[in-house]
Amino acid sequence: MIDVSTLFMLIAGIVFLGYILNALFYKLKISNILPLLLIGLAIGPMLHLVDTSPSSIVVQVSPFVTALAIAFVLFDVGMGIRFSSLRNILLQASKFTILTSMITGIAMTLVFYYVEGWSTLFSLMAGFAISGTSSVTLPSLFKVAKVTEDTKTTLAYQSVFNDVFSLVIPLIFFNIIATGQYTATFVAGELAGFVIGSLVLGILFAAFWVFILKKFRRYSSEYSWMLTLTMVLAIYGTSEYLHFNGALSTFIFGILLANISDMKFLVKSYVKPVLSDVSHIKVYQKEITFFVSTFFFVYIGMLFDLQGLQYVIVALVVAMCVIMLLIRYFTTLTLGRIIPNGKHEKSNKSLIRLYVAQGLAPAIIATLPATIGIAVPNFIDIVFLVILISNGILSLGLYRYAKLYAEEIK
């Protein structure tokens, strides 16, 4: 059992190492995601510096750690999106995102059904859990790559959509398995409750928080960032308690808070006093995102179970990741004017095509069958290996990207 002093030194070491890796890999123009995953793998299942057995506290708190990472990182991603850019890419980005997610989800479902021999529902649940990309990797990605505003917004939009899609769809299939209800009404109700309820909640909390920041600015301006983080936790918790989607609610909250100056229906004099608070929040939010994402990648590495590792499973996961890359190669063609012809066309397309990194959603879905006493052979091993290898592909891809487009990303 790790003692308090060792735990504190370990936390400090991870933070400083994360900072060093961040600075080093930023200079080399490659991602620090894979090294952080490998560090977690080393201190957990390889060297056993931290107990990561199924009964350990590390495993037991995984739902809370992943929820915390989702809340803070998606709030940060939302704060980085501008309405003007979102309007420009919305239609084509939606087409690209839905097409990519659907084709990838169906392809992965077929792999699980025919190769692993799982049931239809479990194959669908697992297939759509790994059908998208993770928004948690975006802050690291955008530090390395120089892309157009439309490409950046497209990747952010797709990743947030995928975080929701890769949770909602598998959860619907899981609820069908758990309850035995197969009706279209049940499925439609689940989907509507997740999406519409989450959107409305995010909007209501954003309006409420702008009012509070303005009304009590004299007392809260110095603490606006910390108070806003508390509000992010409240939004996420309320959304999940009401059986909505906390990820989508915090994302909407972040977008609305960052864009209040562009909302035509608001009186400029009303929101003007709050704008300095929003700028203050944006600056400090980058620090908490760095801290949380650094720990999250290490944490994901710690959760990986080496005992279930088999060469056949590794080969299968590599093949699955290659299929994901091929699907993205072809669906990128639908982006059209989002990636205009010219100097940055090839580099922007390359970045979108290699972005297959998995993260939060599949990690959560992988643990669900065990909660109702169902054992699915190799489920957790395959999902966590997909997270590891897909992030490895992104890291190696970014290294090649930096070499090929060195002049563009200076």
C-alpha cells in the first residue's frame, strides 16, 4: 500500500514530468500523449509502484477521475470555439462527423461480431464505443499542430460529438441489455433525453452564471475562475443526476460563456462588465486543463491489464486502428471548403486523417458489463489496447506530420 509521502512525491513527479514532456515535445512538434500513457503503464501494471488490481482504490475511483477529466477538458474545448467559425463549418463538419462515426461504428461492430463471436448487442455497444475520437487529446494536439481556424473547430466539434455519441449509443445498447427493452420508443426516448436535455441544461446554466458574474462582480471578480470551475462541476453533476449527458452540458456552457460578446440578442452594456472575467477564466483554464489531462493519460496507462495481453489481440487491435485510419482517409474528402485549396490543404487533411486517438468514452463503456455481472471475453483488454495503440498512432503520425510540413507549422 502506497503511503502519503510517496503519493505526494509521485503526484509532484508526474506534474513536473508532464511539464518537461510538454515543453520537449512541443519543441519537437510531436505529442506527449504516448509517453504519458507509457509512464502510467510502467508505474502501474509493470513495476507495481501503485496497486492497480481490480479491488484497488485506483480502479474503484475510475468513474470519478474520467468524469472530472471530461468536465474540465470539454469546458476548455468549448471555451476555445468561436461562433463565427462554428457557423462556417457546421453543415459539412456534421456530415463528416456523422458519416465517419457511423461507418467506423458499423465496421468495428462487424469485427467484434465475426472475429470475437460476441452477440449482436455487445458487438454494437463495443463497436460504437470506439467509433470516434477523444476530445481530451485536443489541447495537446493544437499545441503541436498549426491548423486553420476552420480545421481546429472541425476537430473540436467532431471530438465533442464523438464523446457524446460514443457514450450515448453504447449506453442505449447497454440499457437494452440490462432491461431487455427493445422498443423503438424506448431507444428514441433515451436518445432525446440525453441530447435535448443536455443542451437545455447547458444553456440555462450559462445564462444563470453570466447573471451571477455580473450581479455579484464586486465580490466575485477575483475568484471568477475558481467559482466557474465549481459551476462546471455543478453542471456536470446535475446533468448526470438527471440522466442527461454531462459532457455535452459542460461543452455547451463553455461555448456560450466564451461567446457572450457575439450574441446579438444580448445588450452589449449588460455583458460588457463580464468580458474581463471571461478572459481571466480562459487564461487560467489552460493550467487546469494541462494538470488534469496530464494525470488522465498517466491514469489510463495505469488501468491497462497486462495479464490479458495476447499477440492475437494486439494484432486484431492494430488491424482495427488501420481500418479507422482508412475510413478517415476517405471521409475527409467530404469536408470540401472547410479545407480550402492552397498552402495548408495537405497539412490540414493529413492532421484530420491521422487523428484516431481514443480516450474517455471507450474506457467508461469497457467497465459497464461487469457492473451487471456479465463477463465479455477480452472486452476490457481490447478497448484499453485500442486507446493505447490509437494514441501511439497519433504520436507517431504527428512526428511525421512535423517533418513533412516543417515550414508550415513554424
